[in-house]
Amino acid sequence: MASSDSLQTDHILASVEHAGFDWDITADVLRWGAGVKTLLSGFPPDKLASGTEFAKHIEPASSARVDAIMNSSAPDKGDGVPYRVEYGVRRAASAPMLWIEETGRWFAGADGRPVRAQGVMRAINERHARDEQLMRLSQQDPLTGEHNRTRLIAALAEAIEEAQRFRSSFAFMVVAIDRLARVNDAFGFDVADEVIREVADRLRARLRGGDVLGRFSGNKLGLILKNCTADQMRLAAERFLAGIRDDVVPTKSGPVSVTVSIGGINVPRHARTADDVASRAQEALEAAKARRAGSFMTWLPNVERDAQRRVNIRVTDEIVTALNDRRLVIAFEPVVKADTREAAFYECLVRMRHDGGLILAPDVVPVAERLGLIRLVDHRVLELVLAELATSPTVQLSLNISPDTTTDPDWWSSIESCLRASPSIAQRLIVEITETVAIRDIDDVRTFVTRLKNHGCRIAIDDFGAGYTSFRNLRKLGVDIVKIDGAFVQNVARSSDDRAFVQTLIDLSRRLELKTVAEWVQDAEAANLLRDWGCDYIQGRFIGLATDERPWVGTNDDSARKAAAHSVV
């Protein structure tokens, strides 16, 4: 009866292209069910008679079956130990690969070692092909067909390990397609994709066997050049630059002229981790683009740059700590009427308390902007200015904002909630925007200005003249005050060119019914000239520098309090 059941099972397995087997490991004898004729069609019987002969046809590791059984750490408790293994087999070197999944149990002898295995084999070509495709997709950039970023960085880490082990060197390059955004705008993203593919193809055609190419990011490709010295890297870069530059890229919308910029680094001499290699190659790339589009730069150690980074880290920590400890404060610089010298309003300037002293705005704001902390600083300054306006109901204050603040929704949320709760504050608040910002984003700034003016605030254009914007833009923006850049004011008493420029600005501003403020007024002679030309307000060293004390507070300063109550416009 048992033999009949076994025969029936064997036929069922054969009908679904499965093959049962019994392997006497000790004698190395393989016995097969009827399904083997279908599953392993074309295999000579002698190649299937023993585990050793069958293993000669297994790829990629001939020991796959033996390892799965003999290296098992699980003990046989009497009913065998399950195992599963996948491998490929070929009946001949030129025959196609057949992928096999083998599932079975091995049984131990008296010493606990495997002596026998029984199981089933089945073909898994379709599943293996699907798994291979998924693996390729997980490691391949769909646009270029090259490595994606994940696989590229993994290959970079492998190259570093190999170079350290064999004491060799290699080069890593980041290749960026210059001005790809213009191609997007002019022809569309599909044409830009064609450009990326063509650049990748040209780079691939110029690589040696063993070199690696991958998509680093949107318009950037990464190259790993094995066994490449610094001098060889430079020669290779020139070859890549010329290969892209010298021939236009054919696209469905017509030929497109393209250049690339390249940043490279010699590894492991100048970096020993994948992260360091990638970041330093990008630094070199940025340096190349800053010098000239279509050029190459190699990363080299730079004492000043490294020192500046250490300073940036320290200053970042200091600014964040000062924000958390409420050590960012504001100082007040008076702006007075040019004719009476009475205080009109006070410009609020940021200060940072540090080691018993104060760090001034020129030392805080540029660093905060460069390190991405200016948003936090602007929020703190706004908080302090609004609190001061609420506490001092007669004073008028102005504050400067950075470019990014004009579109910061959190900043807007803070100021609008305060102005809705206390509408009278808006009448005493002046927001200063630099001229360069107004020129760069004229439409966005106009929206910003309109939104503030609707709440009752006034707007000043700061450093006017530095960007040489047109007065037509001033009319379009709808600002209230023009603050003339101090670079033209500080020598106005001695420079005929500055006098002509400042007089012209004052006259045109008056015709547009805009109030004018002259910054950096140094002496009485300059103050008198500005007054005679019709300038409305002056500020600077001659009037008084910023102080953290409140000039409008004090029982003996009635004139200042009265002047502070006057309207600016």
C-alpha cells in the first residue's frame, strides 16, 4: 500500500513539473521520481546519479545543496530538519540556465550528522526573472539605465574598502549638466530627460571596464574611476568635458547645446567614507561652477575653509543657544527730522549678549543668513519689536527683515495675529525691505507690501541706490519711505558725484510723494546739506548710534516723548 501511495505521489509531482528525490548522503547516491524527466530534461542519467555529479552543473556556487544541509545548526530530533535552497543548473555550458527551488528535510545518523535527504525540486525561472527585475529596478535609475543613487553610494563604499585593502587609489566625480532648468523651460521635461540620457551615454562610452556610472541626483551623474591618480583624473575630466561640449545633443525638438561642470576628489587620500567623498566632490563641483560653467575642479584640503567651518559650527551653536536663552535683544537707533532734529522713529537692530558684551547686527545677521538661522532670528526680533510697541504706546519703531521672511508663513501668522488683536500697533510699525530683495522678487514683494499696508503698517525700502532700481518699481511697490544707502551719504560733503546722486534721489522721491531717510550721516555739514535738499529724516553717527536703552523713556525727556508721538508720514 505504501508503495502505491508513493507511486501516486510521484505521478502528481511529475504532472506539475516537480521532481521528488532521495539522496543517500553517505553513499552519495541520488534516486529520482518520475518528474525528473520533465524537470531536468536532457540531463544524462550519469549526471543525476550522485550528489557530486549533479553539483558540477549547479551555479553560481556548486556547493549550494551541500552547504544548505551540512552547515545547518539545527539538530534532528527524529523527524528530520527542514531546509530550502535556490540555485541554477545547466546541462551543458551553452545551455540556458534553469533556476531550481529545492525544499526538503535531512535526517541525521547516530553522530547527529546528515546521512540522508528527501525533498522536491521545482523550476522557478519566472519567479527568479521577476525577482531579478525587481532587484535591477531597486538599483537602477529608470531614466539612464545606470546605477541609482543608492547603488552608486554602495559601489562607492565598496571602492573605498577595496582601495584601502589593496593600497590603491581611485577618483570620484560628480558631473552636473549646466543650466538644465533652461532646457526644461524652453523645451519641456521630456527633452531635458533626453539630454540627461545622452550625457549618460557619452560618459559611459568614455569609461573603462570596471569604472562605475550612476545617477547622483536630478541633473548630476556620479563616476567612480578605478585605479586613477589625481593627474589621470584631470585628464579624464577634460575628456568628459570635451565629449559633452563638442557635439550638440539631438532631441525630438531639435539640437540642444549642452555643457557640464565636474567636481572630483582623489580617494582615499582626501576622504575615507562615502559621505565625505560625496560631499567633497560636490564642494569641488560648486567651485567649478562658480569659476566658469563647463569646467573642472578637484577637491584639495583648505586650511581657511576648514577653519571657517569650525567657526560656523561654533557660531551656529552660539546663535541657537542665545535664542534659547533669550540673549538676542534689540537696540534702538534714532531717526530724526532733518530740520528740527526731533526723534521721529527708532530703527530696531539685533544684538546678541555674549560674555558680558554685545555682538552687533553686522556680526550676527550675515552669519545667520549664511547658516540658515535668519528665520529664527527674524521671528525673535519681531516678537521683541511687537512687545515694545505694546509696552510703549507713543513710540514708532522700524525693523529690517531678511529676504526669506517675505514669504515665511509663520512670520506672517505671528504679525497678523498681533495686529488683529492690537490694530493701533500697526500705525507705529515700519517694515524695512532691502532694495536688492525688491528688485529680485518685485511681484512677490509687491504682494508682501500690499498685505502689510492693508493692516496699516508702513514700508521702507532700505539701502536704496545700492541696487539701482528704477523709480517706476518704487511706484509699483507702493512703499512709503526711501532710505538712501549710506555708502552715498557718508561722503556727501566731500564727493560731488555722491552729492549729485543723493540730490537726484531726494528730488525724485519728493515728486513721488515718498519720504526720504539719509543713512550714515557723519557730521553737521552733511546733515545741513541734506536738510537744504529737502531730505525728510537723517540717521547715523552724527545723530547717535544704537543703544539698548529706550531713549523715549525718562521723566526729563519730554521733548523726545513728544517727538516720538509725531507721525512719520
